[in-house]
Amino acid sequence: MVARARRKSPSGFRIALARPSVRHEQAFLAAMRASRRLHAGFVVPPTTPAAFGEYLARFGSRRAGVRNLGFFAVRLEDRALAGVLNLSEIVHGAFESAYLGYYALAPHAGAGYMTEAMVLVLDTAFLELGLHRVEANVQPVNVRSLALVERIGFSREGYSRRYVKVGGRWRDHVRLAMLSEDWLALRRRALAVLEADR
């Protein structure tokens, strides 16, 4: 099953997910400029109009059967962008799997918005897209990012040496995964924590 084009955006207590579009370009690029120090060494996000256009071409499609879906975590109180989450290399059939990439945006990092956004994205992955597995790969020195996926309930599965080239360097990553059956068991606990924190 694939995402429906005109479905209402998933919304939580403080965050809604928005699909990337050209209307986000100025706010997105401003957030990338403000987040340079936060992202240094961990992610190389689009920082120019041309790069944002390439991001939209890859993650912004609303066609059925796409392999990549992007989401912006948008604060309900003021519609400010708080983070980016991407499901990439979505494969159906015997695999039913995707990779999850994500990054917070300044000045909203550390406020719990990404936890809520990740709950919404995992609901999309498992309950809407019907995936069986979502994998996240995190640099071992990125303590906050590891804490986020482990707080949600991802399980560590391994260590991949020199796995992804980030900022011109091959970097080691910890490999973590969430299975659909894990999510169904963990979802209620995750929602309860979010409600208590709001």
C-alpha cells in the first residue's frame, strides 16, 4: 500500500508532518543556514535553491509507488520547521523495508519535536505504507541522534565501518532497526510519553 496523495497530514500534540513543496523553500534554506553548526559532520542537507530543487525531485513526489518520501516536522503553534525526516529506498514485495534519515533544525533541536515527528513517520511507514522494517544508521559520535532512536525503541543490530560518506569523509555508523511488530508493541508507550511531556 502506498501513501495517498490528498490525505490529511499526520498531526501530533505539538508537531504536524508536512510533505516538502516549493512553498517551503525560503523557510527551509533559512533553517539550514541557522543549523550549520548543529549539522556539521553529521549531515549535508540542501543549502541552495538548486539543491533544494533536487531534494524535492527525490523526496517531494506525491505519485503512487515512489521510492523516497520526505517529511518536514512543522510546529503546530507557529508552522516553523523543526526537523526533516526521510524514508528512502522504499521497497515492497518480499522486502517491505525503508531507510530512515532525519535531522533537527535550529533553534528547535532538543525540544522533543523530533521524537514526536518520528512517531508520526513510523506510523506512516508501518500503518499506512505497510512496511515490515525501517532501518536507521547513526554515527556513533552522534550521541543525541542515537538517544532519539533508542528512546523510540529501535534495536541495535550492528556496526558498519566507513559506511556513508558525509562531508567528504567515510564515517562509521551504528545500524538500528524497527520492525512492524516492534512498533505495534511500542507505539502506545511512545504516545503516552509524548502526552506526558506536552
